[in-house]
Amino acid sequence: MNTHRFDLVVVGGGPGGYTSAIRGAQKGLKTILVDHGLLGGTCLNRGCIPTKALLEDSLMIAAARKCTFMKGDMQVSFKRIRERKKSLIENSRAGITGVLKENGVELLAGKAAFVSPWTLNVTAPDGDQEIEANHIIIATGARADYGTGLIVDGRTVWSTEHALDPESVPRSLAVVGAGNRGAEFAMMYHNFGTRVVLIEKKKRILPCFHAELADRYRNVLVNRKIRVLTQTTVLSAQPIDEGGARLTLDTAKGMEELKVEKVLLTGTRQPSYEGLNVGVAGLELVEGRIPSGPGMESAVKGIYVLGDASGPPYFAHKAIAQAVRAVDHIMGERSSGQNPLLFPSCVYGDPELASVGLTEEEASQAGRKVKVGEFRFIGNGRAGSMGKEQGEVIMVSDSGTGEVLGVHMMGPQVTELIALATLAMQNGVGVVGIKKTVFPHPGLSEAFFEAALATDGEAIHMKIDMD
């Protein structure tokens, strides 16, 4: 068997993998990308992108239903909704393939396995190939874990992948897990007309978000007739003869049974190295993942791990940022690789949620003296013109230095606005710098500016008695 030599081998074609390959080629590295699945990984093919496509369509339907100046019946073709989602995925995948090829990245479809620390055997349709390189990036993604007693069958009990491609909209749906994905699917299917129950085993939904905003979001869901059960564990989800499923629930008030047409298990995620033989490369797992340093390099020199394969948080934007950092590390550009990256967390829906950094409780526990600025979107002219005045911006800062420690948002387009907070925090722009910045009026970004002003009681468009 001939051995093919490269400067960089990337294993995995998701956002972290293809970003690594493109950037490596741009830096002059002879690069090959190996993946046995569809380019784009989970995010493009069965995660972020199809979810947002369906969610946007559901939000459009909800907006039309609530519109006060439109008359007549609205007919919705779910077939066309699915077709739009499919077209978006295929066009995006073709675009990624084109960019990879234009940058000179070689693509190899197959399953990779280490045969030595810097050599991989790839089982491909045209026969096995052996490839080696001084630099190997592992971007193999993550797998779903649904816990004991919960089994996806694709018919009655869905994974998120099944929920993204249903033949029809179910009459009722139990969403198990009220994290980012669970909250999005609950809102999406509610907008499509499904009766939704959202179930979370922890004390509150969206447990990784600011408690005040998570509680407000629960109120939004409840007001929209979505049933929310917290401190509730799903012990089993079994199909029943008459159709649908029966859930056995362990609630704070005792055992309960719930019947629904479909069940969606959002599950948790774990790094996946299936078939890669990482032990042969000298890599050891710690708590199920391969540890890495600031430049994403593992304990084995020249081998890097990033994205979902590196462990939580499981965000595509984390994978992309780490890919850039890893290739820069390979190229010796390491000065920027020492500061920890900040990864905003987002929930897309109506309203949206977004967060980056510490809450005031977390900052206080870390020994910081905290100052908090809050501004409600009810005081923002652009939000008013959109008819979307729910929510607020909460800015947590150090009372002595003015350093921004965290920003937490609920409201219109906050999944875009959170980039302002991330940009400021990643680059050392404090409260004073934000106050000196000019924001367009009327604009949603003014809410971020006003939250900075509010840290010193200087907000312009906020009523003193605002609840």
C-alpha cells in the first residue's frame, strides 16, 4: 500500500473540520480532509441549519396568525417547508465543497483509523489508503446519549434528527430536555400547531442561562399554552397499541403518566472517536474526551482536537473558533492563542435568548465586586416598532475596573446582539468603552448601550419605576 504524505490531515467534515482544512490550505499547507459522512457534519445536515430553517418558517406562520391587519384563511404547505429546508442544506453543502476545492484541499470519503501517532489508514469505497502528516486535527464531532430506559425508534420516539424531517405535524409532542435545543423545538412545534409538553429534570428550564431570564422564558412558554414540567424525570417512553406513546414520569408530586402522539428526546452529547483507534496514537481519554492545551494541541505533539470532539460546550461557533486557533498554532502564530475563548450560548425563537460570560452570582463567587446594569426592551424604539418589547439586557461588570464579566439577553434578535458583548469582552473593551461608542438610532443595539449606562444609573430611555 502506498503512503500519501500531507502537511495537514483533518478528520471530520463539520464546521471545525472544514474550517481547519480551508485555513490550513490558505496558510500554504498541503491539506486533506477525511470524512465518512456528509460535509457540514451535524450542524449543517441534522442540527443548527435545518433547525433554524424550520424555526424561521414556524415563526413566520405565528406572525401571520397574530397579524391584526391581515384577513382570510392561511394555507400552509408542510411539503414546501421540508423542500426549502432540503434545498438550503444541499446548496450549503455544495458551497462548502466548492470552497474546499478552490483552496486546494483534497477530499477523501472514508473512515480513518490511527495505525501510528502520525499515520492513518482510511477505509474508502475505492480501497484502503494510508496517509501521514506531521499535523493531524481530530474534529470527529459528538454522539447523542439518551440515558437509561429511553430508546429512539424513529416512529413514535424521535431524536432531533427525526423531528427535523417529519412526514406531518403531530397533534401532540413531549419534548424531553429543556436546554437550548428543547426550548427551540418546543417553540417550533407549538407554532406549527402541535400541543407541546416540555419536560426538564432540573429545577428550571434552560439551566445554563441566567436564572431570571430562564424564569421569564418559562412564563412566555406557559402563556402560549405550552405545558412546562420541571423537576420531572422521564423513566420510560413506550409506544402504545392505539398509537402514540405513554410516558412514565417521576415528578416532584409523585408518579404520573402522560400520553402523546410523539416523543422527542433531545438527549445529551458526548465526544465521538468511534473507530479512530486513538489509543494507537498515544492519546488517552479523560472523562470521555481528549484533553487539549490553549492551541488545541493534545498531549501528543502535532495532534489537535477541537469542536464537539473536544467536549462541551457543543457549539458550531466554538468549533470554528478553535479551528482557526489550531491552525494558527501549527503555523507558529501563538501569541493570540493564550487568552481563553468566549463562547456565547443562544436560543433561537420568539423571544430569543443569548448569554456570554458570568452571571452576577458566578462573578461574586469568583471573588469579584459586581455592578449590574439592566435595560428592558420596552424602552427601545426599534423593539417597539417591531412589536417585540419583551425581554431585557443584563450587563455584569467589575465595580472597580469596569471590566465586563458577562452579558445576558432576552428579546428580539439578541442572538445577533450578543456578538457585541463577546467582541467587547474578548478584546478588553469595558463599560467605559461601550459608553463612548455611538449606536444607531433607532436600533436594537441601543439596548446594549443603555445596559452599560445603567451600570451607573445613567440609562436614558428607562423609567425609574420599571418593573
